[in-house]
Amino acid sequence: MSAPVDTVLFDIDDTLCAYRRSGADVLTAAFEATGVEPFFGIEDYYDRYSAFVDRTDTIHELRTACFAALADERGRDPDHGRAVAAAYADERDHRAVDALPGAREAVDRLGADHRLGVVTNGAPGMQAEKLAAIGLDDAFEVVVHAGYDAPAKPDPAPFHHALDALDTDPDSTVHVGNSLTSDVPGAQAAGLRAAWLADGSTPDPVPAYTLDSMTALHEPPWQTR
């Protein structure tokens, strides 16, 4: 029998909040602002993101290095990539996010009888702005920035980092996230139960709990089984 849940960890992006403008829209605007013909798509950036985490200190440095490398790989001037990265930074406002429906209420309700933390892939300054924008900057006892404080998810290390900070055990902890490539497998590798915010796809790996929305956490599924 599973241990009672006393700790809940959350992902941030597309779990607690979402950008008002998609990354694809911001990238298109950045190409237009610089007058550079588009030479890569947003998924190319996302796929390469983790490769630049260890060699840069800020999201701006990471994006600049990544875009320059993408340009070079495609036979383009790396300075064009750097220019697009600067325009992307000007277009992207990390405060321009909205809480997902039910997210703030879920955090408030769970905070009454659970210890709460965050395990998120993303730079500290960027992620802090998002939490502040949705009024949750003081809601968590620990925020682990995977890729900076520890290896990026799905590595189990950032989850262990959070558990150590909270002095709690994996078998009494649930991680809530939307990603089947980072949140669910990372949590499972660390021995946590995963609660997946569903997107309509067939989950693989299969999480312990599937949430239709964040409002499902107003009455946590682990308290009704």
C-alpha cells in the first residue's frame, strides 16, 4: 500500500501557468524584427536547449549561444543567430503569463495540509518572474531550478534535491506536471508518484494519476483512493 501523501511538487510551465504568446509566435516576431529570413523553428530551439545549460549562466546567454549554433549549423552567419536571440529577448516577457484555470486554488488548498515545492526546468530569474506574475512566489518552501541547481528533468537529481530540502520521502510525495518526457519519467525515476496534467494524448509512461485540469487537485485523487 502506498504511503499517505504529505508533499506535493509542481512543474511551472504549462502546469501552473502558460505564456500568453507561444514561443513560435515570439520567434516569428524576432525574425521579423531583425529582417533575418527564418532558418529554424521553435522546436529546434527547444530540442537543443539542454545542451547549453551547463555552459551558460543566464537564459539570455543560453539563447544567444543556442541561436548562434543553430545558425552556424545551417551555414548562416552566427551573428544573425545572436541578433535573433536579442530580438527574442525583447519580445518575450516572462511576466506575460496566466495561471492555468484552478492552479492557484489547487496550491492554496493543498498548502493547508501538504508541504509544497517546485521542480522546474528553467533559469531561476525567468521562473521567478512567472511565479510572481501569478501570485505564487511565496507559496512554496523550495524551488529547484533543474538544469541550474541540478541536472535537468527527467534526471531524478532535481527531485531528490527538493526532497532533501523538505526532509521528506519519495514514497509520500507526488509531482504534478504536464510533460511525458520530463515530469512523469523524472518523478518516477526518483521514486515519486506522478500526477500528469493531460493533453489528450495516450500517456507513456503511465502516471499514477491523470488530471483533466488543475481543478482536479481541489480534491486530490490520492485522498479518494
